[in-house]
Amino acid sequence: MINLYKISLSLATLAVTGFISSKAQAALLVTSFNNNAVLAYDETTGAFINDFVPSGSGGLSGPIDPTFGPDNNLYVTSYNNSSVLKYNGKTGAFINEFIPSGSGGLSKTRDLVFGPDNNLYITSEGNNSVLKYDGMTGNFINAFVPSDSGGLSAPIGLAFGPDNNLYVSSFGTNSVLKYEAMTGNFINAFVPFGSGGLDRPLGLTFGPDNNLYVSSFGTNSVLKYEGMTGNFINAFVPFGSGGLDGPRGITFGPDNKLYVGSFNNDSVLKYDETTGTLISTFVPNGSGGLDGPVIVTFTSTPVPEPSSVLGTLAFSAFGTGYLLKRKLREL
């Protein structure tokens, strides 16, 4: 009986130790457009963790872009009500409506990015512009890229490049346009109309190699362009590679691999950063209720996991030990 009690206590100690050490981890976050949520997945295995931002939290409707701010909180564009909502970066709890619906003329919010000045820049698809907001307060500053500047039509993705200038995918003109970092003045069509087969460009990002990668929705591919000149290099992820269907958001992870949200089959695919070869279907079709993945990003801080079997084992083992100790006292 005494030995059994010691074993139970040892089991409880091991289980509790394991539970504590594994209760939080970094994660891949994916906006699930059709069920108004942001879902979290294990950054190493792709296993579903939780609904980081539950469906409709704070009025979230049609989430597009989840981006972490300088304060490590999460900012999400809410397409259907033309706003930006703010959530706790560790727990996903709703904080506030950071940019109210329609502020500054915001219409059909798409992607957002915090600039080198820590202010917030948002593509406003409904009026073909990029709007600028104070990164601390959410107050409207100006139309950084005014309506139709440089031929901008249905702006979607945006990123500040290694040169600190702003690059915007122009869905309506099958191009990527470049704007001056300080003024928002149009510089050029960095990726000209249809270059390399570009068709309905959505997400864009600069890779570890400082080249530009653009998701080409119309050709089910990710195209690569020279980061200094915009010259076409190759179809980095060729048409439909690994089952890619409707590429949207693209990002390079902490492991430097390329992660692509495949909108039409509700998955996230992972590709080699050098060759573009498929590594895995990182998040399988519909995992955790994923429905319409738009943009993927990685957390900067660990995400708490729900109670695990290990935790249950810990308390069960402790309870067993306690009951045995009590029984021995009665003898």
C-alpha cells in the first residue's frame, strides 16, 4: 500500500510537471473568413489548438488579416463592417474596436501593416486607396495613397519592402504598385500588368532573400520577382502544386518556410523556401473548423493550450494518492 501511494505521488509529480511545461506554445494563426474566427495551430505540427478569436468576437465579421502590432496585441481587419478590431495578443480576448467602421472613409478593409513609423496602413478596397491611422490610438491620419493613385484598382495586399517603400497588389490591374515611404507618392508599377502571368494578385511578402513573392489567385500559384527591380524570376510555387487551390495570404515562418493559405480547399500548405517544393499540407482541409482561410501569421508570444489529457492524469494521480494516504491513516 505504501509503495502504491509513493508511485501515485510520483506519477502526479511527473504529470503536473509535464502539464505546466506544455501548457503554452507559439502558434500559426489563420483567419477563417466564413465562420468569422481566427484559429490557432501548432507552429511545428500544424495540429489544431483552439479558436484563438472565437466566432464573431467583438463583432468580427469576415476577418481578413491578423497582424501583431508593436504592443504585441493582435489587430484584425473585419471586412464586412469595414473596421479593425483589437485582441489580446496572448489570449485572443477582445479589447476594442480599434478603428471604427468607416473611419476616414474606410470601405471593405483588406490587408493591414504597421509601418516603419509604427502607424497602421490599411488597403481600402471600396475606394481604391491605402489609409493611414495612428498606431497608438487608431485615429485617422490621412489617405496615404489617395484613391486611384498610379492606377490603383481594388488594392488587396501590402508590405513595406527592404527599401522601406510601400508595395501594394492591385487586383484590378494585375500588377504591384510602389509608393514612396514618407509621402505615399506613386513611384512606379513595380510589377507591371500580367508580368510572369500574374492574374488577380492578392497577398504579397518579401522573403528572407529580399525578393518579392505574390500569390496569383487566377493561376493557383505563387510568383517570385526580383526585389530590387521587380523583374519576374519564376513561378516559385507552380500551378496547383500540392493541391494549392485559390492561394491568398502568404508568409515566411520562423523556420523560413513559405506558408500559403489555400482558400478554396480550406487548408494551409507549406513549401521549401529555396525550391518552392511542397513539404506538407500543414493544416489539413477543414481542421478545427477552418472555412475560407485568408491570411496566416505567426504569434510572437506563446498561446495557452486547453486542458490536456496530461493535466487530467496529473489530478487523477494526485487524487488517488490522497485517497490512499487517507485510507492508511484509517488502518
